[in-house]
Amino acid sequence: MAEKKGESKGGLDGFLDSAEEVIKENWLWIIILIIGYFIFRYDFQYTVLKVILPVAGVALLGRIAWALWVHYVQQDFISGIDFVLLEIVPPRDVLRSPKAMELFITNALYHFSFKGGKEEWWQGAVWFWFSLEIASIDGQVHFYIRTPTRVRGLIETQMYAQYPQAQVKAVEDYTLAVDKITPDSAWNAWGCELKLEKPEAYPIKTYVDFGLDKDPKEEFKVDPISPVIELFGSLKKGEQMWMQIVVTPSKKAYRTHGTWFGTHDWVAESKLQLDKLLIPYTSKREEQVGAAVIKVARIEVRVPDSLRKTVEVVIGKTKKLGFDTGIRLMYVAKKEVYNLESRRNIRLAWRQYAAPDINGLTRVNSTQADAYNTSFFSIPPDKVMILADRMLHEYRERGFFHLPLRHIFNNHNISGIPLFFVKQFWMPYFHPPTFVLNTEELATLWHFPGQILKVPTLERIESKEASPPTNLPI
């Protein structure tokens, strides 16, 4: 009898949870319906037409004008930035741990600066962003960095500082070799973006968890990037796999509850997430001062052994520099060699970075249209091609920050039932997800594999090219 009660309670809880999800997804439409009901139920049409609508219209037009102005000045500033794609050819024997790459990311890519109102809102100045990339062209694996030309010298010197035998050279953008993705083109493509499974306060598994910070002997190394390099190196002629990690110093702001306009950064948000995790294990001794003032005299937190490691890594993440990060994957191939297994493999090659008690990476905004409510009605193949071509365009632009105008007027928050009707007329853009990763996590996702990985298709260099001594006789 008790089991039946438990089952019925579980069924009721499941129903309530489902109802809560529906409300969260469609809250705006529910509010509009409720307001509309009261307007016509109590005959408020005159007040709405004469007072509320003009005020709301002016506010809406002002908000649109401001968004367009900011977009215009930022795009004008961005158009003046010259980018270059640098290929990094690692040395034949990489003897250093990913800690060296972490130091490179810290010194070369963290371009934090304070910009005043004139620079930001009149000149449209933005922070530089960089793209760390791994690409397989016909099975040949390459490492790339896309950077503004103004800081190319810093990128090269910091790379040579950590990997003196590496080679850095400017190359043409490899994505330009792929034509537009259409039913009539020679190429087919699949792509997706990655997001974190849990709040970004929780880190993914890093090279420290695999013991690479202790620099073990080569035969004992377990490198998490090895499965990625092996997969990329297994492609056949006519196939390509790409990964880009687009980063910029984190300036993400979170709304501070209990205030009107207060915000806090990702470090403070991580502490709030940690407090939320430890609420069941926190006791407070309170004392009453006066008639109604309650003062906390002592707070005691007893962390259970099962959560001790989680607490340590959450605290540890905030001790290193954080980057706003976006990750995008693509598999492109000539139609005659396009392989569905390769499409599946590229989205499954990231599980080594996941752990149930911390965090992991999962796909989102896939070009197979799973974000468009395809549970009951499939998307026609021509529209799937549209999504694949969009993904190619976004990849080529390295677009995660300061998105173009097409994203401003496409509501990425449309979901649930309304999205089913919206997508019948056009395919709205979904904003690519960004999240905070620190330098340790980034170095785990993008570093040169050691000697233990002998992939013949990973291009390596025997020695660094050097200029002749300056004191040679002329």
C-alpha cells in the first residue's frame, strides 16, 4: 500500500514538474493571455488605447533605436579589426604538460581593459576575442589560432616562450575551401555548439584530474585530448572535422537578487552556487535583538565527504582567470563520402571531460534541427541544409560575441508550443551559448599531445626555424 502511495506521489510530482517546465518555457505568452483576459473582461480597452499603448510604444521604439545604435557603432569598430589565422606546428616531442599551454593562454589571450562611456557607446570599442581551433583536412590534423593582427607578435612570442621548437605561420582560412551548403552543392555538413550541463560554477574535468600536472612518464600519461586527435586523424580524403573555442576575458554580469540594478561577476556567482549546494549542510544559530531583529550569531557548515571534492574544485575554479567561451563543432564532407558515423562520433568525443559530480559538455543548436521541436513533425531536408549553411557561416565568422543584426531580431527565447508555429514560417536564429571556463579548463581542451600519441597525420616539426646571428660578417 505504501508503494502505491509512493508511486502515485511520484506520478503527481512528475506531472507538477512537467507543468512547471511548460510554464517556464511559455511564461510570456501566459502573461499576455492573462492581461488580455482582464482587459476585455473589465472593459479596459479605452485606457489601454489612450494611455498604456502610447507610453509602451515610445519605450519600445527607444529600446530598438538604442540596440540598433550600439550594434552599428560596434560593427563599425569591428570592421576595422584585421584578423589573421596562425597555424601552430608543434614540435616532434612535446615534453611539457598542459600547464605550459595554460600559461600561454593566460599571458597571450587575456586582454582585459577598462573602456569609458565614450569608447564603448560612441566609438563602439569592444574587447578582442580569439579562436583556438583544431581542424582535420582529409585526415591531416592542424592547430590554429585566429587573432587580431595587432597582437600577433604577442601570440608568437608567448608560444615560443612555452614551446621553443614550435613553428608559427600565417595561413589562409581553411573554411573558405568549402562552398555554400545547398542541395545542389558538392558538400554536406553537420554542426552543433556545446554548452555546460550544469551552472558554470562547476568545472569540467581538467588535465589536473588526469594527473598531467605532475608530469608523469610518457608511458603512464592519460591525455584527454588524445581521443579527439585520434578521431580527427582517422578521416578519409574528402572529409573534414573542425572545432573552434572562441574566447574573450569574462565580463559576464549576473543580476543580484534583492536589488534593483545590482550585478555581480562569475566569481561571486560561483560562491552563491556553492552556498546553494551546501544549504542542507548549513546550520545557523540566531539570536533576537529587540522586538523583531534577528541576528546571525554563528554559521556552521559541515561538508559531507561525498561533496568535499566538488567543493574543492568549485573553489579552485575561481582562483584562475576566467574567459567567456563558446565552442562550435562541424563535420563537412563531399556528398559522395559523407559518413553519418563521423557525424555521430564528433559529438560524442567530449565525454572524457565530464563527471557526474561536477560538470560536462553537451550539444545544443544542432543542424539536424533538434532545437525546433522535431519530436512529432520532422524538418524538410531543404531546411536542414539551411541550418547547415548557417552553421558554416557562423563558424567562418567565429561568431559568439557581438553578433550580427540577424541575431538581434530573432528571439532565441521562443520555445515550447509557440516555436512550433513560428518555425512553419521562418527558421529563427538561436543565440549561441557562452559560458565561463578558466585557463586550466581551456588548456585541457586545447593543447599539444605528448610523445605517447603518435598519430602520423598530426603535423609536427623537427626543429624551429631560426634567423642567422646578427654578428655575421657582411
